[in-house]
Amino acid sequence: MSIDREAALKKAEKLLRQGKLKGAIEEYVRLIDDQPGDVSAINALGDLYIRAGDTDRAVAQFTRAADQLFADSVWPKAQAIYKKALKVQPHHEHALSQLAEIAGRQGLSADAVAYLRQLAERRRIRGDERGVSECVQRMRVFERGTTSGLASAAAQEEPEPDDASEDPARVIAAATRELAVGNELQGRAALMRALTLDSTRHQDVIRIALDLAAEGRIESASGCIDVAADAALLAGNWKQAIETLQTFVRAAPHIPALVKLVELCVDASLDGPLRSAQTQLADAYLDTGRGAEARVIAEDLLEHDPNCEAHAQRVRRAMELLGAPDAERTVVDVRGRHGMSDVSESDANGSTEEAPASDDMEIDLSEVLAGIGDAPEAHPNDPYDRALKHLADGRTDEAMADLRDATRASHTRARAAAYLGRLHISRGELEAAVEWLEQAADGPAATQEEGFAVLYELADTLERLGESARALAILVDLDADAGGYRDVRLRIEQLARAQPGSGQP
């Protein structure tokens, strides 16, 4: 007798809500055994395996779903799921091969060649010379079909020596040719290869990027700078990565490059460079009319330096772009937060006993208090409002008791749970923090940005607890919903490499 699909999915969802991940997986496995063509269920099972930390089974499900879509010629969906597999295992050979094939069938010869070069490099590393030869043959087919493949045509007319791919100067020259004719993926791949062979070529890559920026090819230039910065990070040289991005954004205040620079400064705990990068990023957002993003950064800058009139003016400009009233009141409120951040619970209670501290705890009570200035007028009988008043007065224990009460009401459940999670983090109680942040993540959040922040903090806390697979699953979902959010993509790469069976060092 066939399984009722809707009933099975509902049962699996209920098991997940109860925290019974294994049971939910078993339910999906039974459904797929009964209905092996259910691509949606297969893909969902892969997501569950990621949450369970079983990356090998997750990728197997993703490629199974994508293979079925590929066979049905549903190439865009197949492409999306193959890329999903690559996020978990960045060098998965079958996914790279299929992505090359899809790109070729879509007429994207340059993309196809780029995927094949990654595949060839992977095969070369593990000594599969026959596999490398197959990739080269497939690349030649696609290169002949690339109208802009001038560098490839030149290579066919005048073959390079066999050891050309090991000469950094030749590789950089090849990269320059590829970039000159618009073959971005091939050019960047060649630059990374050159830096792998000789890290002292770093300045050559920066020069290429700056030349492209001077020509007005900002996106192409940014891609090259990403290569240089990523190569430095892979070598463990954070200082060089940050200086690379600083050099570029001085020439071209490109928002993606500035976002990446801010992320690296945060990770490296460099306050001065961070504030400088944030200032540039806020101005770039303001210049492009992105008031919401500009407001968040401008308020952070003003809270850090409340006497800076330039930061106050950035807040006002952001508020104007958003069409929000009372810009001046917002400036006053933000400046008021600066004094609150210095008030500890022990100071408020008159206690001289120091609270235990941990170098690993990046979230403290000041972050929890930061949003209180925007809260509605308190109602003494509302647990949530009472909690905010307690927090403002430094009475953390009373606030937590009221916040727990507030999680029982639907209109304050998510926000109260988020506050509780952050307060437990500030105390070093990470297991309790996870429980509350998970409840907050079930939402709905008051704003999309709040929802993203909760997911990010939940993943960060899970990673601190050593639950990297669960953290990875949450970050993958967050990146799908909010591409480019903070340092999510970098953390996905780092966690994916650390997963058992990833094949990464």
C-alpha cells in the first residue's frame, strides 16, 4: 500500500518540532523508498542529514535529486541543487562535472570550462591522469564554441610547453588574457593558481585588479581582489587579506568588498580599521539609496563615538531615505545607549563581586540593552515591557523571569526568547542559550533582520559548543535566504572543510 505523502510530511514536521531529528529522517527515508521519484523529498532529506552532521549522506541525496532533474532536462533546478552539494563538499567531482555539462547545454561555454578546470585540478591532485585528460578534451570542445575565447585560440595556434602551468609568470599572463576578453571565471581561477604556485605574486594580482577598476570594470576587479584576499586567508595571513581589501576600497568603494573588509576586521578584532571600513560602507549605502543598511551601521558608529557629528548626520540621512519621522529623536536615543553599555549588573545592584568572564563570549549585556531605546512605552502588567525596564535598570534576574513569562504570549514569544538566549550567552550558559535561540528562530520574527540575527547567533553558539554540523546547516539556510549576510559564506567554507568526509585538510 502506497504511503500518504502529505501525512508522512506532516508527521516528519511534527517530529522535527519535537526535536526528534532521527525520527524525521526515518520518515523521509520511508517516503522516498515508497516514492523514489519525489525530488522535493529527496532534497529535504539531504537538508536533514546536514542537520544530523552526516555530510556524505546529505551530498548523496542532493546529487540524487539533481541527477533526476538533469535526466528530465530541468537544468536550472538541477544546477541549483548541484551547487548546494558543492557548498557542503566544495570539490565534489560528480557535481562539478554535471555543472559543466549543464553550462555547456545552456550555451555558457566559459562557465563550463571553469567548472572543468576545477575538476581537472582536483583529479590532478589525486593522481588521476586519465581523468585530467578527459577534462582537457571536454574543455577543448567548449573552448572552440566560445566566441570570446581568443586566449584559447592563441593557445591552439602556438602550444605552450608542458610545464607552462607550473610557471607563475605564464599563469598570470594567461589570466590577464582571459580577463581581457571577459572570461572572468577562467581568469580568476588562473590567478588563484598563480598564487598557489608563488604567494609572492600577491601584488601582481592587486595590480591587475586596480587596472580593471581604472577601466571601469569594478565587478571584474572585485573578483580579482577576492582571489588575492582569499589566498591570504588560506595561508593564515589575515593582515595581508585586510590590507588587500583596504587598498582596493580606497580606489573603488565597492559595497561587496567593503562588506568583506568589515567581516574580516570583526573576526580579527581590529577596532580602528573596522570603524574606518564601517564608515566607508555606511557612506556607500547612503550613496546608493540603501537606507536600511546604512542606518544599522551608522547607529553602531554613533553608539561607539556619540560625540561624532558626522556619524549623527549619517543616521539622519538614513532616516530620511527610509522616510522615517523623528530622525533627531533616533540620534538622541542612540547616543543614550553609549552610557548604558557601561553599566554592569553588579554595578546596578551595588555588588562588588565580579561576574565570571570568558574571552570567548563576544555577546555581552550591552548588546542585549542596545535596542531598548526603541521599545514602546512600558505597560507595567506586560511581562515583556517589565523585562525591558528591568534590563534598563540592570536587574537581569528579574528581567529573565519576566522574559520567560513573555515567551508564553504569541506576540512577544520570539523577541523574548531571543533576549533570553543572548542573556544566557553573556553568562556563558551556551546550552541554555541554544534552547532559547531555537525557540526564537521558530518565530515569526518582528523584522526580517531580527530573524537573520537570531539564526546567525544560534549558529555561532552551536559552533562554540562543538556542534559544527548543526551550525553549518543553519548557516547554509541563512545564506540561501540572506545571501552575503555578514561573514556567513566564509564560515560555511570553514565549517564545510572541517566536516568528516569532506576531503578537505
